[in-house]
Amino acid sequence: TALFCSRPVTTLFRRLFSRVVCYSNMGKRSRQRQKNQNAGRDNRDTGWGAGYADIIKENKLFENYYKELGLVPEGEFEQFMEAMREPLPATIRITGYKSHAKEILHCLKEKYFKDIQELEIDGQKIEAPQPLSWYPDEQAWHTNMSRKIIRKSPLLEKFHQFLVSETESGNISRQEAVSMIPPLLLKIEPHHKILDMCAAPGSKTAQLIEMLHADMDVPFPEGFVIANDVDNKRCYLLVHQAKRLNSPCIMVVNHDASCIPTLEINSNGKKDVLFYDRILCDVPCSGDGTMRKNIDVWKKWTTSNRMQSLQLRIAVRGVEQLAVGGRMVYSTCSLNPIEDEAVIAALLEKSEGALELADCSADLPGLKWMPGVTSWKLMTKEGQWYTDWSEVPSSRHTQIRPTMFPQKDSEKLASFHLERCMRILPHHQNTGGFFVAVLVKKAPMPWNKRYPKVLHLKHSHTISKEAPSPGDTPHLPPEGSTEKVERNSQEGKVDKEADETPEGASVGQDAGAKPEGMCGPPPSKKMRLFGYKEDPFVFLSDDDPVFTTIQSFYDLSPDFPKLNVLTRTHEGKKRNLYMVSKELRNVLLNNSERMKVINTGVKVWSRNSEGEEFGCAFRLAQEGIYTLQPYIRSRIIRVSVEDIKVLLTQENPYLSKLEDEAHAQAQKIGTVKYRYALQLNPGEPQCPIQLCGWRGKTSIRAFVPRNERFHYLRMLGVEVFRDKQGLGQKRSDGEKDGKEEAEDAFPAGCRTQGAEAGA
């Protein structure tokens, strides 16, 4: 060492030793931190909303604050606090499209809810689940059963397995009751273009998708949902939630909602700014309305009011991108007026009449809510109160802003109609705390009209005159009462830089060299500082040889939208083919360098090398079967209920297991890929069942994921319960003994194929 360095050896060893000690201590701290986290997890109660047994549900600052504000009706404050200390009821929502949702509801009522009637466990009487009175068509239910009781009680084991299985299949969503309100107030129609600004984890996004597909017979609604979240990791959770609904009309993007980019679309050969018909603005908040399920809020709650500035910026960005005549729902899980009415009031004041609060009092009959307040005070975490901005010392001007205080002009305050805001209190209907306000856009935002040329879109073009508001190029105005052109210019610079170096693109990438029909950054999944790069989205050309064989093999109808088919690679063999709606294709092709797309589309075909010898290397994917089924005119076998039971309970049943009619059809079709369609008969499920699979020389197979198999079997009246009774039938011809568990009735090979179809 002394030969190759000028520093003494002792110095080098001293530094080396100090680093080793440092790394050792870091490891100890990491292990201790993990140990502490695990200890907290072990001590946690597993009830709905219960947890961290060492946290006492007391916060005097919280009580004093809300007592002083007077948000709770007189004489009800103790009831309010008692409700906040009680665990939140378990609530579920039946998801999926209408015909399937009705079948699931029938299954719940007839098979599971009846067993829970007057049930008593550990001395606690279990109330039968009840529908939420304000949710349409009995599609949402609540019960006082805790997770602990549901999981541990043998009497409820079937119900628990049903919930888990159907949730994984996307047919049931365990969602808090109040979180179901915002999508309902948006009044979604199938043609609406929707933006969900802060979408993760995705329960509300799922509602939006379901509403787009109100008519199950329309595979490609005109509308779409763009679901955004700032957290890259949470975006993948969002993808998982959205994928369960198998919709070609959903796109997940990763941006800061307060500066989400302006998108373009091609309209009649011209570039137009994309304005959304509906926007869901469920902003980050302090979350004091979630104390019933997030117990640590009791300990952490304070009146820092630090979220309001971000909430206002996100809301402003939302209304900028809203089409004239469109609706935006602003919601929080906070009861604090600083995060609720103060944001709405500031937004209305900035809009100068362009926005209006909608009266939603008749929209959800049965829902109990309190009207918004018009006056409030601000309290610091030290307990000091301020009623007006003029009282705030200059030393606090960075933490307390003028927008946090109520409007003093009585005439202007009356024009805001803040009483139209909706605050849901926990003790009124045994829910969490929530705040909702619905805004309708009457005209372009005033700052866009004032400075229409401050921001420029990257491409030089003329905005079409048919656009809802040509000058409404989104821009975030300053928080204070005065607007400055300098601020606008600075934000224009930021947007311009974002356009020049798109997030997710590799450094040195030549945007001009991008192949035609390809969207997004290169396919390599090299690690970035903030997550992984995404594969590109490449649309198939009209004469792509891959699609030519598919079209003839499945005899696709002439109106099949083949230009909407895409892959995630532009090099090598295409492994999977996906489909998006025409409108999302338009968005993708015109904004590949402007937005970071995490995922979009639904998988419709998967490569199967065994099929090449029969003329097509792609088999149908179960996820996209309901999207494709209106266009496929061959390779169809119509099967009975008994045939479906055979296909779903056995891995590779012999063709002879099918009934005569289906057997004859399979023999005529030959060794090809196919799908099954159910012929409806009285007493059978009143919805179509589409399955896809593979027909071999002597046997057949259904490519259906395990939980979807359970779902369809339940709809057909087959008891599916993972105990030693299995499916209640013995299996012959070399199959497994029927006494084994139901989940083992689908051997590893079948589960692998099913998982591939469901990925």
C-alpha cells in the first residue's frame, strides 16, 4: 500500500476501519428499524380500522379545534367523537359490468348473507349485511363484522374465501363507503373523456371504468379514463386494480397532478388541445376523516395546514383542463375547512365566475350530509387562533396564506354558494369523515384569456376553432391575489423544458427517429433513479403480416378496428397483442413525448408457438375475450352449462367429456384455438359467459385464471370451497382425487397457463 500512495498506511487503515464501523452501524440500525416495524405489526389488532394497540384514541388539540369550529351540530359532538373511536364497518362494492354484477348480487344474497342472519360469535351478535341506502341498485353493502371475525370464524370461512376470490377476480371491491361518493356525483356517460388526477390505489378509478361500460354490448365506448398518480410505485398498484376490469379504455400515467401536462388530440386533421368532460380531483389531505381505520392519525394529527397550497394547485390545474360545460369533483377525507371550503372559495374567487358550485342535494337520496360552512378560523399547532389574514404576524406568512381564510366580502361570499358543498360526518351513517364539492365550468379560466400566448405547445400548429376554449391553454396562476406575467413566463419555461426532455425518455434519444406508429421511450428496462423505463407502445400497421394471419384465422368481421391493436416492442417477436379504444390511440400517438404512460389497453392475443403449424401463432387471451367476441366469426364452440363445469374443474378433459353437440362442433373445427359461448336457458345465469382455450387431438383446455374459474363456477351453482371436500366429486381417467382441495383441482400446468392469460 505504501508503494502506491503518498499517504501513511495508518491513515488509510484508520479511514477504512471507520467506514467498516459506519456500515456495520447502518446495518444494525436497519435491522433494529425492521424489528421495530415487525413488532408493531405483531401487536396490531386485525379488526377493520383497528391497529397499533398502544395508540390511545385521544387528541385534545383535535377535539378543541372541531369544538371551536362548530362543524358538528349542537348536542352531537360526543356522538361524533364516539363514532370516531369505533372501528370502521366493513364495506364492499360489487364491481364489473351490469349483467355480471346482478349475478354476483344474487349469489351473495342467496348463498352467503342468509347464513349470517342472527349469527353470534364470541358473544358478539353479527348483523346481517345491509345495502347502503344511497348507492344505486344495491351494489354496495356494509356490515359490523371485523376482519378478525371474518377470517377466524369457521362459520364465516366460506364467506371470507368468497370475498378474497371475487376481489382478486375484480368482481368485488373492498372500498370505504364515503369513497364511493365522488364517482357517483360525476354523472359519467359512456362518451365522456375522464381524468382521475390522484388515482391510486384505484377503487374510484374502477368505478369510473364501470360507468363507461354501462352497456356491456359496446366493447369500445367513445370515452376513456386517464388515471394519474405522482408515485411511480403506486401507479403499478393502480394498474393492478384497473386490469381486473379488462377495459380497453383506461390509461395509467405517472405525473405530478399539480403540473400534469396538456395533451393534444387529432381532430379532423388538426391538432386540438384535449379537454376532459369529467375530472375527479381527490387530493392528498391530512386525513383526519380516516381516524376510524388509520389509528396513527390520532397520534400525528395537528393543525399545520401544510396541505392546502398543494391542494389548491392541483384543483387549479384540474379546472384548467376541464372542458367548458364539464364537471369536476373535488374531494378530501378531511373535515378541516382549511382543506375543504377554503380551497373551493379560493378557486371560485380566482375563476371570476367561470366556475360554479353545483347543487347535488337531490343526486344521492338517502345520503346524510352537512352543508358547507361560510366562516371558519385558523389555529396553529401551538393552539393560537387567527380569524383574518391581517392578524397573522409576518414571521408566519410562509406557513399561513391568505387563501386559508374565509371571504370577507359578504356579497361575493353569497355568490359562492359554499353551502352546496357536502361534509359527511361519521356518526350520521356510521362512515368515515369526508368532504365533496362539485364544480361546473361555465367559461374558460380568466388567466388563460388574459395571457393566451404565454405557454406554447411544442409543435407549431393552429388550434382548431372547434375546440371548447382555444385560449384555455392550461397554466397555474399564483396563489396570491395578484397575477404576474413573470410567473406565467417561468411556468411556460418549465413546460417547454418538460416537452424537450420527456420524463421517462433516455438521454440522447432522437425523438425524430422514432418509428411510425410507435409511442413512448425505448424498450430497455434499465434502472432509473425513479423506477423503470416503460416499453414503447407500437401500433400494428395495416399490412402487418402478424395481423394478416390472425384476421383470416379467426375470420374477424370487416368492422374490426385493427389499427387499435398494439404491442410493447418494436424489435423481435411479438409476445402479446393489446387493444385500446380509438380515442386512446389518438391520445397515445399525439403525446408520446409529453406524458409518461405506465400501462394501457387490454391483452387480446398471446403467442403460442404450437399454433404456428395450424396457421396462426396467437391464441385468444381470456382478459380480452369480451372485447373481441363481437368481431370473431369462427373457431366458436357453443357449450352447455355442464360442458363449462367440465372445462373449469378439470385440467385437460377428453373431448368425450363434452356433450354430443359441443363434441361434434369440436371435431369439425379441428386442432385449433377457440372460445366457448354459453347458450342461456331458464334457470341458468342471466348473462353471457365467454371462455377461451385450446383444442388438442383428444383433449381440450380452458385458459382461465383460477379465481375466474371459481367465479364462473359459483355463477353456475357449483359450491367452491377450499376445504378437504374439494368440489364434491371424484375424478377419474388419471385425474386427482376429488377429495383434495379445490384450488389443487387445477394442477400446476393449468395454473401456469391461467396465470399467463390473466397477467
